[in-house]
Amino acid sequence: MECPFTNDFPRADIHELLSPDLLHQLIKGTFKDHLVDWIGEFLSLRHGPVHSQVVMTEIDRRIAAAPPFTGLRRFPEGRGFKQWTGDDSKALMKVYLPAVDGLVPSEIVRTMRAFLEFCYIARRDVHTPESLDQLEEAVERFHDYREVFQEEGVRVEGFSLPRQHSIKHYYDAIWDFGAPNGLCSSITESKHIKAVKEPWRRSNRFQALGQMLTTNQRLDKLAASRVDFINRGMIEQPSKPKQACLPSTDDDGAIDDPRSPGYVKLSSRFKRQHHFNSAALTSHPDRPTFNRLLREFLRNQVNALNPSMFLTELPVFDEPIFIHYSAAATFYAPSDPSGIRGMRREHIRANPSWRGGAPRFDCVYVKPEVCHEDSPHPQFDVARVFMLFSFKFHGQQYECALVHWFKWTDYHPDEDTGMWIVDRGHAGDASRPVLSIIPIQRILRAAHLIPMFGQTNVPPDISATDSLDRFRLFYVNKYVDHHAFEILHSP
């Protein structure tokens, strides 16, 4: 079939000219327009229109109950909004799989898992033969599992869909042209606005092509003249507009720092009323063992720094401590929104009243004290931060976190969702209690946990702010961003 745009190109192949479009082919196309709608149709066929609406409402409740996470869009009403944008679809992809798990057959869950893994592998900024093999394997699993929609009567006509068909060509396109990373047609659309739409609006809309070309020529000449005048000193360099000082809670995302190993830094601010002696915390109802935990931490630190003066007794501590409500984690994540050197920053909160409302205590990945290469689990632990604080002891400055540990429930990820499961309610063991104090240098970055809902309905009084306290088992969400996927994905 001939294409009018390439008719005069003797060696043009239209299939090679169509580049991967992650946003429109995968996120808005295959995910939103196909899989999400197909699940709705499946529920209607399986349960009937009335009961299927009950199940859809339950899915919305689960989406609304997803705990907050830096940069993650909230869906307080679930997925029931009228106008979908690309950002809506991207955000829903991150929480949709745990929401439908247990409400639809495992084949549908595995279809969604295979598709999400394909999306995240394709989005990598660098590809290797191994990653492309994983990409191809994800495509095969997706094509195998999606047959359930044809068997259940949702897609009786099959899967002759251009946007899904494009998935087959990603493997060859990446070999030919490199990693698509964030490539989508919106990039050229933004240029189209400046070059076509805005000049069109300035024309009189009658035989506008010549007027539009003249407008673009004059704008280019004005821009070139401005650069020349600035270089000659005839006009001043325009100063960048001053931006209002934003609170640190909004300072997340891309940064232009040089590439470096990841690190965590406490916020520079602390509340003056929280400058008090730590002994006063021994009677705090939420932290009855804080004083002892702090002294045990100091004993371990002293013994690690000075093995010759090994302490068996807990040291006496009567210095003031300073409570911080957030910490900034900086790490290398080139496939996520990051600076030109690939660095990204996000904030970890441990705030008893987040934005004047409910408390917010984020979860984190913690680097183990001793790394076991043969461990079947990921090379870090998962914990929830209940306090960030700093203090001095014997002239040494310490920056620490009071954390509640989660425990891995199995030696491999869940077979349906591909996500690891952790348990909040374990009683601890002799090697590590449930609560402990760690230096913030052991924190890798924030983690996103989503309750493992199973087949039970979410109680109506549960919200995103308290779901971490109301459930016991959680998925460690590897789909919350690309960096999390990289460190949690098990090929």
C-alpha cells in the first residue's frame, strides 16, 4: 500500500519511518483504550451489568486507597473521571494492577503484568542484548495471556489492532535506531504548535500559508537579532524571571547535579518546639522504647568505631535531639524525569501532620548492614520511617531514622503480579526487632507499598492516609517509577 507522503521517496519504507510512540501506542493506546476497557467489558459479561458495577466500584476504592508517594498522582474517586490525559494514564498504570488482583482471573492479571513489564523495559535509556531478550519474552507472554479476552467473549474478532501490533516492532526498532526512552509524537507536536498553530492564529485565516511562512521568517530574524545585540552589548541579557520560593515538599524530580552515588540528606529545618531531651520520649505512647533504642544504636556505633573499647552496657545519653520532618534522597535514575546527567531527587516524609492533615510516614528501601550475594531476596530491606532526627554524642554528629521493619513473605515475587510481598505484622526475631534506629546513610530512596487486597472488599472508612496502618500484607510496587522497576525486577 502506497503512502502519499513517501510516494516520491524511492527507497522509503513506511514501516521503518514509523518510530515507537510510547505514549500513544502503549500508555494511552494499549493500556487505557484496550486493557482497561476490556476488563470492564469482561466484568459485565461475567457478572452482568449490575454486579459488574459493584466490582468496578470496588476497583475504584482500591485505587483511592493507594498510599501517597512522591510524584504519584492521586485518584480520590478511583478511575471514574471523564477526560483522560496522558498523565492520568501514566499514573493509573502504576496502581491499577494491585487494584484488579483478586477480582479478575489470574490470566488477566498476568496479561497486565506482561504488558507493564514490556513498557518499563522498553523505556530504559540504555539497552543490552539481555534487556532486549527480556523485552521479547514479555511480548510473548503478553500475546499468550491476552487470549483470555477472546476466550471470554470480549474480543471475539481477535486482536487486529494497530497500536498493539506496533509492540511487535519495538525489538527491531531498538536494534536499528537505539533506545526510544521517552520518545512519543508529543515531541514533534510541541514543535508543530510553534511552527504552525501559533502562526495560523496570527493570520487572517484566508490563504494563510504565505502569511504563516512570513511570520516564522520574521520571528527567526528577530531572535537572531536579539542574540547579536546581546553579544554586542547593545541590550542587556534578559534576566530569568524570579520564581516564588516553593516549599521543600514540591522540590522533587530532575536535578542537574553531576552523577554520583546515591545519598540521603535531612532537611535543614526543624521545629523549635521539638528541641528537647530524648529522655522525655520514654513515656511517649507511640514510641515507648525510643530511649532504649537510641542507647542501643549508640552502643553499636561506638563498638563499630572503636572495637578496642567494646561496650557491653548501654551508654548514658542526655543530649538534646532535633526532629526533622523530611529528608531528600538523591540518586541516579536516567529513565525517570531527571537532569541531563541522570540525577533525580525525591523527598521522604515523616510528618505527624502532613499539610495540616493526617500524618504521613513514608516507606523506604534500606541497604543491609551485611550484603548477602546468595540471598534470594532483593539486596535491600523495606521499612517505614516514623521519625527523622539528628543529635550530637561525644562530639560526633548523627543523622538517624526510627524505622519499622517489614519482612519478606517469600523467596520469590508473586507469580501473577510480579511484585514482592512484605508483611507488616511480624513480631520480629532475635537478630532484628520490629523497631530500630538506623543512620540515614543506609536509606536508598522512598518505596511505595500497596495493600494486598485479595478478594476482600476495602472497608469504606479506609483512605490513602491510613491504609498502611490497616492492612498487614503489601505489594512492593515496582511499577511506581522506572528506577523502582530496575531495582525490583527479577528477569
